[in-house]
Amino acid sequence: MGRGDKRSKRGKISRGTSGKTRMNPKQLKRTRAAKRIAAAKAA
């Protein structure tokens, strides 16, 4: 695992891509908001 690995965070950074391991800011906002809403509903 390192720069050449597609699935690691380092590999994502070196390639300039995003995904499950390294989300782009828009995806991150969406998932955080969804988690907040789900937590509020559960409580």
C-alpha cells in the first residue's frame, strides 16, 4: 500500500481522485448531514 495503490488515501491523493477512502468535500458534507439527520431521528 502506497502511492501506486488505488484504494489507499495516499494513492488517491497522488492520482487526484476521490472515493470511499478519500471523499471530495461535497460528498463529505452530504454524508455528514445525513448522519446528523439519522442521529436526530433515532434520539
